[in-house]
Amino acid sequence: MSKFISTHAIACMTRQDVARLMKRFQEEANADVSNIRVLCDTLSGRMICEWEARDRGTLIEWLKRCNVQLRGTGEWLMAVQYESVDGALITPTRRQN
């Protein structure tokens, strides 16, 4: 499983709306896609999510089934090639299916 980061516009979503969306992410998780973390600022209308997924296409299709679209240039999905952990740059650990 590879790690991904996505950004989303969440105009007019309340804390409760985001909590429901996060619950849907947890309920819909499967062997191909799981949500690791959600970071959100409802005042600016932005959400960043961290994912594990089999591949980019699988994650995009899964998000569509959850009614989360990647629209325009302000929303995107990025594969995480490297990340910093304890001051070192590492390749993310991949969970095996």
C-alpha cells in the first residue's frame, strides 16, 4: 500500500459534517484504501487527508464513491515518495495486504 495526501475544498461544512465524512471514510475502508488522518480548517474551507491505497486510480475511484471529488487546480492528490520522521528523510513504510 502506498501513502497519498489529498486536499479538498469543504465550503460550508461544519465540524459535525466533517465528523460524518470521516466516519464514512472509516466505514468504507477496505483492503485497497484506508484513511490515516484528516486535517481540517472549516473557517478557510480546506481539508487535507492522508491515505494508504493500492494506487492512485483506486483511491480516486474510492473517493468518488464517497462523493468526494477532486475539482480544479485547488484540489489535488499526491503520492508520498518521502517523509520526515525524527529528523530523517525516509521512504514511507508500506503496509502489506
